[in-house]
Amino acid sequence: MTDLASRTQTGILDNPSPADVIDAVAGLHDLVDSYGSQNDVQGRIAEPVIEALYASGAIGVITPRELGGSEMTPRQAMDVYRTLSYADPSTGWVTMALAMSTGLAGAFFERSAAEELFSTPRLGIAGQGTRAGRAEPVEGGYLVSGQWSFASGIKHATHLHTAAADTKTGETRFFIVPVAEVDFVDNWNVLGLRATGSIDYRLDNAFVRREFSYPSLSTVPVTGGWLYRVGIGNFASINHGAWALGVGRRLLDELAKSVQNKTGRAGAWGDNPSFHEQYANAELRLRSAQALLYDVWEEIEGMLAGGDRMSVRLETLNRAALCNATEALDEIAGFVYRSAGTDALRQGVIQRLYRDVHGGTQHISSSPVILQSAGRQLAGLAEGQKWVHFQLI
């Protein structure tokens, strides 16, 4: 068996420790921040930033250690995503999208297929898994067809992760396909998160070997530990919750700089007690959202590490905590925009952050239906039901 731990999944670091990756990512702020505006205009992350993400180990945070990654705990991964999202929301978003899809393929592929896949230089997997295409079984694999949206990070990926339903059994599987076989639909004309390049893509009877796919509801890893028992639906709060917390922190810090620069002017917010009160409330809203999300994940980590299955109630709290973090970000963005005046109206960091917020908060994982379903379960009105991706059924 090839020892991939002696090589590198990312092309740079071999088996970096979580602490090393967290430290390396913390040192990327100035670089990532400096390209934020350019990324927004060009609709992709600048290559020096992508190179740094791989070099730091950020793309490998969910990849099993046996395949060259750092296999972080959820809270460690959230620390990475928060840091990058603070520097540039689109960079944080692309990182968590690539990291999750890449890592889960490594965990759920049979080992020989995983080793083959992870021999790809600078492997990165992007794609979409919330809407299933068509997978027709044929000898040795499947013919996969469909069109999918929201492929965040696709412009930096080597492979695509895409969902399709087996036409004979109805089972939904995730298929990993080289980007060379994919038709891009360059239609990411959006308000915010422009640099994620989350375009549509198409496949038309693309042959995928069976071993380059896995069931979408997989929770028993072939490679790696308890992290992969989380289930893909629960990864949403690791990814999008951390993103919301990082962007919210940056918004408040940018507002503080803005009002400090205007203190002493006639009518300046920095001299207004009402503003002081509102800023304090926004700070508390963000910190309480972070505390709840991390508290829920601390409980989940303890349960899974101890060999237990995650309860439906804990899955529900996890989804509710994500919705709470997303709503906190939305509230903070509105407060910052109103308070920053022309600093928010004109082209600049606050304007870009505000637009990015209103791209990210549209994600399905924080939709009103999620919170409504969570309330139904928490109130004891969903006996016998369970979460399947983003539905309580």
C-alpha cells in the first residue's frame, strides 16, 4: 500500500499538525486581505492566495491524516475558517468548500481509490451536493448527467464533487469527476461573494467508476476517525457558522476604525451614546452566537469521540446554532452599514463585506425552513423524525 502520509495531499505540507496549520493561517491575513478587492473584480481568488492556502495546509483541514491532511476537530477547523473569512469572506468560503469536499472523498472512498485520487498534485475538490443529477448504472460505474449550481471554488479545483441519484435504486451518491470532463456555465453574476466563482456546471453521460463515488449519507469512514461520523449535513455549521463569525468580527472592527476616524466631527456617531449602546449590543450578539455554536460542537465532539452517535436533538441544536450565527451576522451587517455612512456606501472594504454578507446569508443551510424544523423538533413535535441533509423527515 502506498504510504501517502510520506507525501503531500496539498503539494506542500505533509501531515501538518492542527496547531501548525492554525498558526500558518493566522500569518496569511495581510496577503489574503490585500487581494480582497482584486478577487471581487476578477471573480476568483488570486493565485498567490491559493498557493498560500495549500502551503499552509488550509485545504487539508478535513483530510484524513493517513492521506496527508491534518484531520482537525470541528472547532479547530472553525478557527481556520473564521480567520480566513475575517481576512476575505470569499477566500474563507472557497477554503471551506474545497476542504470539505476533498476531505470527505478521502474518508469515504475505498483506500485504493483514495490513494489514487490523492496522488493528484495540489488536489482540490469543489462542487454541489444539494440537488441530485442522474446516474445510470453501467458496467464498472455510472454515466452521470445533470446541471448543478453554486460550485464554489470550481475555478481552483482539480475535481468536482457532485450528487446524482442511481436510476435503478434511487440511492443518492457523490461522484468525483475531473474538471476536464465538466462543462462550465459562467453565470455567477451576483451581489456578493463574487470571488467564490460559484458558477453552474454540466455533465452529459460522463463515465465515473463506481469506486470514485460514495453514498451521500455516509457516516462510517474507510479512512480516518470519528470526525467523519458527523455526516455531511452537519458540516454546514462548521463551514458556514465559522464564516459568519469571521465576517461579523471583521465588520465590527471596520466600523470601529471608521467611527474613530470621524470622532469630533459634527454629528459623528463616535460621540453618540445611542451608537455606543448599539455597538455594545452588536458585540454581545456576535460573541453569544459564537459561544453557542462552539458549545454545541464541544458537546458533539465529546459524544462522537466517546463512540456514541449524535442524537437528533443535538443535530437540531447544531442547525439552530448555525441559523443563529447567520442571523447575528445579518443584523450586524445592517447596523454597520447604517452606522458607517459613506464609508459603507462607497467602494471599499465595508461595502464589499456588506455585499458578501448578503450573498452568504442566502445559503440553504440557514433558510427559515431549517429553523422552523428545529423549533418543531425542540418542542417535541417531531417524534421519530431525523435530519436528512437539510430536511427533518
